[in-house]
Amino acid sequence: MPTWTDINCNNVFEDLSNLLSKSAFLVNYPLSIMRILALDGLIAVIQGMAERIGNGSAVLEQVPFNFEEYIPFWTVKCKDYADSFHWVPFAHRRKYIKRRLMIGADHFNRDPKKGLEFL
């Protein structure tokens, strides 16, 4: 299973991008080699994204959600990881669930009642 959709793992890509952007665009600090390297790394990440988009990757669609039947998210498996038409919607769904759980956990840490209402 890809790590960015795993509920228990951090999204390393997002963490790296945040770190590079914060390091590259520091306010009130003189230009340093670290800032230049961070900007170079950020440009490399963006170029990689542009290359993958330019290769005609699968079209992103809104994934329909079926809430009629409860299925535990940790038991759901992708039908075929080799086929992007199965894998991409599966990854989008997993990422959506992961984001909702993280937001719900944040709400719960502030106020347990509101956190449970959100989830």
C-alpha cells in the first residue's frame, strides 16, 4: 500500500515540500546557501510534478462515495495496483479518509464532543 494513503504514516512528500518552502522563503534573513539549496530542491519537486502531468497521467475525477454500507477502511483493498483506473480512485479515497481522520483527531484534541460529532 502506498505510504501517502496509509492512515498510520505521514505524507513524506507534503512534509518535504513544506520544509523546503519554509526554508527557501525565510523572512528577514539574508540570502544563504541553505536558502538557495532549499529553493533548488523545491524547483526539482515542481519539475518532477510537471513531468508526470505532461506524460498524460490518469484524469482526476471525483470519486463517488457509497455510504449505504459500512466497510472498515482498513480492510478495503485495491482491485489492481498495476491498472491506474483502479489504483488512482482507490488512492484518492484513502487520502480523503486520511485527511478526514486527521481533521477529526484535531477537533477531538480540542473538544472531544465536537471531534466525535465531526467524525
